[in-house]
Amino acid sequence: MHLAPARLPFSGILLAASLTCGASAGAQTDDEAARVFENASKSLRIAATEFPIGFDDPSMSSPAPLLSPDGRSIAYSVSGSGKMTVVHNGVESEPYDGLSEPSLQFSPDSSHFTFVAKRGDDMIVVLDGEEHAHPNISEHGVTFSSDGSRVAWVAATETQEIQAFVDGKPDEPFDSIGEVTFSPDNQHYAYVAKRSGLPTVVLDGVEGDYFDEIRQLTWSNVGGHLFCVARSGEVDLIVRDTEIVTECSRFGRAGFTFPKNADRYAIAVYQGDMWHMLVDGELHEGFKNVFPGASFSDDGRHLVYAAGRGRGHLLVLDGEVRRDYVFDFVSFGPKPDQMAYVVRNGDQFQVVVDGVEHDFLFDQILPPGVMFSDDGEHIAYAAKVGERKAVVYDGKRGPFFTQYATNLPRFNGERLFYSIKKRGSQILFVDGEPQEAYKRLIGPSYSGDLSRYAYFGQSDDGWELVVDGEVQAKYPFARDVPVFSHDGTKLAFVAGRERNMFVVLNGVEGKALDLVGPDTLTFSPDGQHVAYLGATADRRFVMVDDAEVDVGFSGFLGGDVPTWDDERSLRIRGGRLGVWVRLELDLLQP
């Protein structure tokens, strides 16, 4: 597992000059104590604290620094004098003879940092600064659980046996060991190991039976169960948590299928000259063929798959043959027993919803097939006739067109949005109804509760702001999509007039700036404050409401935006004089 590093070039728009090496490893900023900024009315006071996280080091050997998932930490490797070190948040490691660059990684929760290095004859796992030396380390490196709470790696012993180390503790040695994996709930771990040439599954440190071959090792989505297909002689065995469920001569190439939110499973198996779907340990009716693509509803109440007794496809729902169809794109709705799919009708295709065929025939039903609104009251799908597309909403076909504009059809809560290009214009459709045509659209965006929407439309004399279907304002310039507070009560956006840009919050224009950072506008979680990056000809700073926080940065990390940790705390990464800094801002009581 390797978290791909995010490149650290600072935003070319917000950076006056590229950073140069102005500090050596271990240097600190001038003053790590908090500085306090306030707005003109003194109604908002902000404490700004700087934390150095790295340096523009010419000896850096990493292709790009590695950023932690939460954005608070940074790491990279440095080479010099025949040695290599790792710098993590400005602290340099011990020197090593070699280093596995891809092994640098943060845990998913950003609380741990690890890499693999070499010193003399030893390979070393360095975890949170602590060294674990071994004669050799598996090419799989270090694996974290999905929540970052657990860690594992595989290493050789002095006797050249192989051991798995889970949470720092060794399991029994084997001749060879594959990669350690953790269950989705992070409660269990497993791997395939071999002794005397035969494989076994080790589950939570306990080895199971030995077989000739083990395939399809996988975890269920719910329940923390481990599944695999084991080969013993001429027989395939379906194994659940090291217990044999059934045997068969073959299994379906699609492997195991699991619902998203239920403890169930299914896999196609071949027994007695027939294909069966094995569901929760029970065999369904046999068919000449069971085709790939079995699908559970998210809640696990239903399972649908295609089977055949000869020519054609049969739709099998919960073990019962429903229709003799060639079908595709099965989707389940949020209501109990709500289901839709696409069937062939001659040389064309049509949609079936809850067993009822829709009237329209098309040359193609486009992926993902039928979509349901969150409450299950509405459906929509896109289709083609020749090269022309159309969107069907609640049984009503919209106009034909050839190209989408800014967004494909999708439900946001209970409402359907999409936009098309037609006769040189762009048109947004809301619940199947066309809105005003514009030269160009920006958006739409949606409130966190999905109750509201907003977008910009370009007319002949400017950009109109449209909120919930009504034109609210017009400006000579607009660039980014409008931004709602989570509860939808406030709306902010970037606009421009003449040579200035400014942020408008609930209709009130903010301070005129030379530049507002692209797509940097963010609301606090409670919607009471808004933050963004700003610039004049010679300064780069953070704006929080109408308060300017200028700590002398020469630029901000490219792509970074003010990130709120809670209602009164946020952070951003910037640079100054060769030092990369995490700036933390705390809103004080006035």
C-alpha cells in the first residue's frame, strides 16, 4: 500500500517568486508563538500559529514530498555523502545506506508514518521513528488497516524463515507468506502462507487446513468474514472463515459477491453438470449457465443474476426465475423491493421498473442505467438513438441532443440535474424542465442538505447568478461555482468588476483584491464564517470573513484550500524563505 505523493509546487497564481533554499534542515520559523490579527471593527480576532513542516532542500531525492491524508504532515527523502535520510515534519531521521522510496507512507488516519530502509546487512522498518531490523523485508512493505489503528509487515528471520509481524508482534514462521490484509472493520487480519510447498490461510494468527492451491482470498463487506476458494485434488472448495462450506468442480470467474450493508455472500459453483448460485451456504436451482454480474441490493434483501437453460438469459431474483430476458444495468431503489433493469426488445432496448416496461425504445441505454432519487419517488436514465441522446425523467423523455455541457444526469437528494449543449447555448435541466439558455454555465452547486442549488450563466453583458431557479444578481466577471453553507442558509461566491475581484456573502460585497485564490472559498462547519486565499500585487494572505491574516507567505501550496477542523479552527499550508509551513488559525472570542 502506498499513498501517492501530492506534488508540492506552490500555486503559480498566488506565488510571487519560487521558493529557494533559505533554511537548512532543522531550522525553525522566526516565531512559533501565536500572532493575533483582527478585523477593522475588532469584532473578530484570529490567533495565527506557524509550524514548519519541511524545507526547499536541494538535496531532496524524493520526486515530490509526501503529504499526509489530513494535510498536517509532510515527509521526503534526502541524499548526501553516500547516505540517505528521511525528513518528517522538519525532523531528520538517522542516516541509512539505502531507502525504498515507495515505502514512505502515512497511515490512513495520518497518525503514523513509516518507511523501509537498509543499514549494513539489515533491512529496517521504521515506524513512528522506531526501528525494527530484519534480514529482509517483503516487497509488500508495510500495510495499515483502513482506520490506521493496525499495522503489519512480513520479514525474514535469522534462519531464513518468514514471519508476519502484526501490531509489532510476530506470528509463527512459514516457508513463505503473502501480503497481510485487514478486514473492513479492522478487527481481523489474514494472509496466505506456505509450508512444504502447500498453502494455508492464517486468520488472526491461527493457521487453517492445507490445500493444493488457494485463490480468491477476500473479505466480506460486513461481519468481518474471510472467504476463499481452495483446490484439493480435482475439487474446488468454498471456504468461509477457514471452514469448508461446499465443494464443486468449478467456480464462477466473477468470484464472490457481497452486499454493501449486510452479512451475506454469493458465488456461482458447478456441481453435477449444472451451474448453481451458492447463497449463504445454500444452493439455488441449477442452470446450464450462470453469468457474471450477480448483484445484491445494498441492504442485502435481494439478489439478482442472469442464468440460462440454453439460448437467451433468464432473470433470477432471490432464487426465482422472473423473466426470459436479455437484460443489463440492474439497480435497486431505496424503497423495499424497488428494482429496475434494462431489457432487449428486438434490436432495441427498454427499461423495466418494478416489473413494468416503459414505453420508450432506444438503440442504447447509457450507463449506469436507471437512477433513483434518494426517496425512491423519482427515476431517470439516459439513452441514445443513433448519435442523439435523451434523458427520461419519471417517464417523460426530454429533448434530443448530442453533447452534455457541465454535468451528466444525477440526482442530488430528490432532484435531478443535468445540462446540455444546444445551438451554441448551454441549458441546465432541473427535474426534467429546461432553465434559461446561456452562452456558458458555471455549476450548479448544492447546499449540504441538498435543498438549494445555484449557478452562474453567461449572457451578452455579464454573468447572472441563478439561485433556486431565480436570477439574483449580475456581475461583469465570475469564475468559480457558488458555495453554500452546509445548512443552505448562506451563499458565497467570487465575482469581479474592472480590475478587482471580491467575495460576495449573502449579497454583500467583501474587500476588493487583485486576486481571490481559485476554488479556495470554504465555510466553517456551522456556516458562521467564510475563509479564502487572497492576493495583491506583492502580498499573499488568508481572509477570514473581513479579517486579513498576512504572515508574509510568498505562496500557498498548489491546490490547497483553507481547511476547517471545527467551527473556530482552520489551517492552510504555505511557504516563505525556503521553509514550508502549516499555518493554524484559531478564532478568538472578541
